[in-house]
Amino acid sequence: QVQFVESGGGLVQPGGSLRLSCEASGGIFSRYGMGWYRQSPGKQRELVAARFNNGTTNYDNSVKGRFTAFREYGKFGMSLQMTSLKPDDTAVYFCNVILPSGHLPTNYWGQGTQVTVSS
């Protein structure tokens, strides 16, 4: 099954930083772009960072100025640099393609990587 594989999560103190990475286990092509999603307990999965195929990015207001999504040379996937982390950033983070409709993709979901921000 072709899916994304995320890594880099962990436990970090408030104000700390983490860098997440994801790669596709097989060939996945996005005509629009890729994004980082997160899901906290009891909440719906939400898109927090998007990188479009033209190189532009867009961020949810909750992470704007603190998170940066980027492609790494030679890899099919993307990374997420997270700084000034807050307890509200605690969630399981996933990467996946993004759809023009704004709906969540139905395919390619991996296991995600847990990020816990706590003192």
C-alpha cells in the first residue's frame, strides 16, 4: 500500500523546536501540492501547513510565523520545521497531498508522528 511515512516527533518543552519529515513509500503524485495535517484527541484532523507545487506556502493562523513547510532536495516528501512550540501544538502530525476542494484526502495516510509539547 502506497502511503506517506512520517518521522521526527517527540516530547519537547514549550518554546522548543522540532523538525518533522515525511516520505512516500511509493510513487505518489500531487497535481496541487502537499501539506502537513494534525489531529489532537477529540478533534478533527486539520491542515496546518500547505506547500503548493508552484513553491508558495500557506499556514493556519495558529502556526503562522512558527512553522515552515519545505521540500528537501532529492526526496519525494516534505519537512516541517516547528519553532516556539506551544502545548496546543500537541497532536499527531501527518503529511499528505492537498486537494483543491479543501477536503481531506481519502488515500495515502500514514501512521503519523506524535508531537507532545509539555514541561
